[in-house]
Amino acid sequence: MAIWLDLDGLEDYLKIPKSTLYLLAQQGRLPGHKIGRAWRFDQDEVDEWIKSGGSKPRTEESSNRDTVKRSGTAS
């Protein structure tokens, strides 16, 4: 069962200021879900985000762009 945190809970969990977490969530750099005007964060997703270095998870689209850049040709 998922554990959902609001900004206050995430601030306590990560020891990162709410303003920073809010900005990261707005920019899509922190995995979160906006429900109405409130942000909610799945603790498991946040843990994976931290383990991946705190960066936005790679999408298939960004992987394809990187492949094109390395090979110099589009597929």
C-alpha cells in the first residue's frame, strides 16, 4: 500500500525546505502528483528519485534524443 506525503510530510521526511520541494515539483524534477491545488508525493517514487541521484527519471523520448545525438543520425 502506497504511503502518500503532502509538502509538510515530505519536508520532514527529506529535511529539505518546502519552498525547494515545491519548486522542484512545479518544474517536474521531483516526482509528484497535483490534486486540485495540493501536491501529493508517493514515498516509494521519492525514494527511487533519490536513489537515481535526485534527477528527473529518464523518459523514452529523452533516451531517443540522446541516441540520435551520439550516433549523429535520426532513426
